[in-house]
Amino acid sequence: MSAPDSTEQALLVVIDPVARRVDGESVRIAKDVLCGGAVAKICLPEGPEDVERALARRGRRRPVVIGDDRALLHAVRVLHRRRELPEVPVSLVPIGALPAVSLARTLGVPLGSVAAARAVLDGTERRLDALVDDGDGVVLGGLWIPGAGGLDRAVPPFETNEAIRPNGSGGPDGAVSGLGAGVPSPTRAGDGGAEGDAGGGGGGLAGLGAGTAAEVTAEAPAGMTSEVAAEVTGVTDPDRPWWSPAARTARSALTLLTGPAARHQALPSCTRLRVEADGVLLADLDRPVARVAVSTVDGFAEVVIHTHAGERPLRTRARRVTVSGPGFRYRADNVAAGPFRARTWTVVEGAWRLVLPRV
């Protein structure tokens, strides 16, 4: 990780319109903190085109998003389409209640507007992995494809990642629908803006890596108590900052797997899928699956497949994952997508840079 250059504290602050409606006071406070510590240009978008135009004209300003998860996703995807994402540090001040900012929390961004704004000014940059699909979409936290029952069934904690390793980036599963007007499904862009000034103070996508043969193992879900989980993740208080890579990895997997919407918002189920990891067949149409989850861990895509037969989940890591089936849907970063007949995701190491609080 590296600290943002204090000599380049020029910011483009994009304030999502939903954030202005949901919590205008927190938006005002965050803006005051940012303008007090840097030269900030304020963008008040009214549509997605405004955000795209502002990011295209930002110059050397660092983009700061004030809004929920969808506002962040929209800004990230705009930068990705412009092929600027790996070189532009992105900052976020989350506005809204859970689950609209659950992705922000799993990434390690403080949920308080003052703490988040101070992290923008004084924090450090961290390179994070991402999944890029064959439609040029970006997945930051992870994705999952439901089987029978869709998202109605609650997912036990730590069912996806049995072992949490440092420097991994969070796990998938779980779905939460944000309040923002940022990036929704692939058919709709996010919010964007008008610009104004406020005074104040002061490398291409990483290689995809050589394809590796998938090493498949079958492991039982970890039946952890809350005490054991706290020992593994290092997180004993859900409101306490947790900036260590291992804890962030565990928290990311847990939050996205077990968010409230995972029990209340259902996706159409699809039980027959063909799943391949680096060309190795993991599941075929003749063997129904209960759920497929994909996340980034240590520069690889970790795939976890649950079957209807109650067997232990099948796990593997690979660089590229392909899923095909009869019109399946999935949820990535709390946003539903589909239906698709086939989709391929490739892990990109160090795909983007996020400013987080100092350890």
C-alpha cells in the first residue's frame, strides 16, 4: 500500500443524488471535511452521463464518491471502460444504511462520514483484485449463482471460504440491493453531474497470469462458533475498524454471503449448470447444483459448488471461470444480473486501487 501524494490533494468529489436525498446532513459534513483538507471540485450529478463527463474531465484530480455501493460501482465501471481503473486511486464516503453500503464495509471503508472523509485525505492506497467478465463488467466483492430456492435460504457463515489467507480480497455470495442510482444491472448505468468548485487545502490492468490447472478438493463447511470466527478473522466487534488483510478477507466473504437481502430477495433459481475452471469441468448439466459462488483470493478466483445431494462443497482455485446453463441469473456486488446462457470471469490481480484508513 502507498499513501496518496500530499502534493496532489486535488479531488473530484462526486455526490450521488440518492445520497443527497437520503442523508443530506452527512453529505454536507463529508464535503466540509474534504474541502477543508484539499482543493476539491464538487460534482452534483443528475444522471449517469454527468458522472462520465466529470470523470473524463477530472484532469489530475482523484475521484471521491459520496454515496452508496451502487454509486461506487458506477464510478469504477466508468473508469474501467476508459481503461484508467488501475492507475486511478478511488475513494469512497459511504452514505446510507445497510445493506446499501455493505460492499463498502466489506472493503474496509469506514461507514461514518467523518471517518471516511478523513481516510480520503490521510489514508493509504491498496491494490485489490477484481473479476472481469466477458461483457467487460467488473466484480469487486464476489458473485453467486443461486440454485433451487434462489436467495431465500440463509447461507451459513464461512460456508464459502474455509481458510482465510492474508492478501486475499473478499468473498462472494449474498446479495443486497443498494439504494443508490449508481450501477445496477448491466442494462442500466448509474448516476452521474453538474460541477462546481470549492476551495480547500491541499499501470494498465495487471497481467492475468498464466492459466493454471484447477486443483479440486472437497471440504466440509466449517462449523464455527462466533468466538472461533472472531479468532480467525480478528474481528470481535462488528463496529470496530478491521484493516488487516486477513480480517478484511473474512469479513468480505461473511458479509456478502449472509446479508439481510440473502433471506428476503429471491432470484429465479437454476439448478443445472456447467461450470469450468481453467478448462477443468467441475459440474455439468446432468448433475444439479444448489449454489455456485466465485470470489477473488490471493490472485485467484475461488469457486465453491454446492450440490442438492447434501454432499460436501467442491472447491477449487483458477484464473478463469466459465458458467453456462439454460438462462441463469446471478448476483454480483449485490446487484442482480441476467439471464445469461454463458458467462466467463477472469481474475485480474491489482485491478483497482482503493484508499483505506491507515493501519
